[in-house]
Amino acid sequence: MSYTKNRMFRPPRFVLATLLACCMPWTLQAQDNALDAFLPYIGAWGPDPEGDMVKNNPDRADDFIFYLAWTDDDHRMLHFYEGVIDGDMSKRVLDTLVAANPRTGIIEFFGLQRQDNYLYKGTFEIGDNRLTRYYEVWYPEGTEFSNDEYRNRGSVRYRDQCQLLSSVTLACRTEKQLDGQWLPWGDGEPYVMVRVER
């Protein structure tokens, strides 16, 4: 049969459109956007001008410690940048893409530390003015480690726990995992960031 003879057996277009719309998974039409939890954190965060970081390193006063930006208007993907020197995006140290896993709803990320080629992979948990980031950093061959666990794995697991103290102040503490326990990274004191107007 030719295409012309089969035309009368094709359903009208509005019937096809209606069938497709009705058969789409409900979860695609009704699901909430998990990344909207990042709304209070969107933007640039720099060191506290009165804090030790700036007092000890005045040249870091214009840095962005964190910079979060949507990739597009539907908020389905997020850029998370770290170490933006002098607030100049061409000097950013860490590039990360963040998205929600459509099966699990878990907010996952994948990033690269551009200066030393460290690979970052992990997840975010957000709620009650708190942002927690669990991640593993994979280091290049030849990296020297402080203990056998890190050396054998070639990576270190970290946890950042951040709390919004106000709409313009964010305090974070970083820990690393060793023998299944979370230990302070550095002196264990929180570092405070303030929102930077751009």
C-alpha cells in the first residue's frame, strides 16, 4: 500500500497529542524542583571583611569563596564555583555542576579543581537553613597523602556543614573522614562568608 492509501487510517493529530499528554508520567508533570532549595544561597559569597581570612590575607578580600548560579531559567541545573580569585570568573579554581537525580531525588554534583586536576563527586542535603555537602576528592597519581587509607584509595572524603546565620551571612565548617569518623579539617573553626553584591 502506498502512503496515500494509508492516510485514512491515521488518527487525527489532536487525538495523538491528547494521547501523548495523558500518557506522560505524572511525576514529570507534578514533581517539585529539588534545586529550588538552593534559592537562599544563589549568588556570590566572599570572606567576612572583619574575619581572620582577610586580616591574615588582605589580598583575598575581593575573592568569592562560593558562587552559585543557575545554568538556565528552569532551575534544573546549577553551577557551583569555589575560589573565584578577585571575583574574576576566569580565575575560578573549582567548577561544579549540580543536578537532582530524577530517580532518587538526591542532589548530586560533579566538579573539577582546575589548578591541580582534582576530581570532586558528591551530594548535597539542604533544609532548615543548613546546607551539607558530602564529597570525595580524587587526586592525581603521585599525590602524597598523610596516611595509608587516603594513599590506598587515592581520594579523601569530606563533609562541609554550612548554616545561614542571616540572609547575608553563611558559616561553614569542613571535616574529613578517617577510619569512618569525621575529623576537623584545619583548626575546625567555622569560616564565615558574607553575600557579595554584584
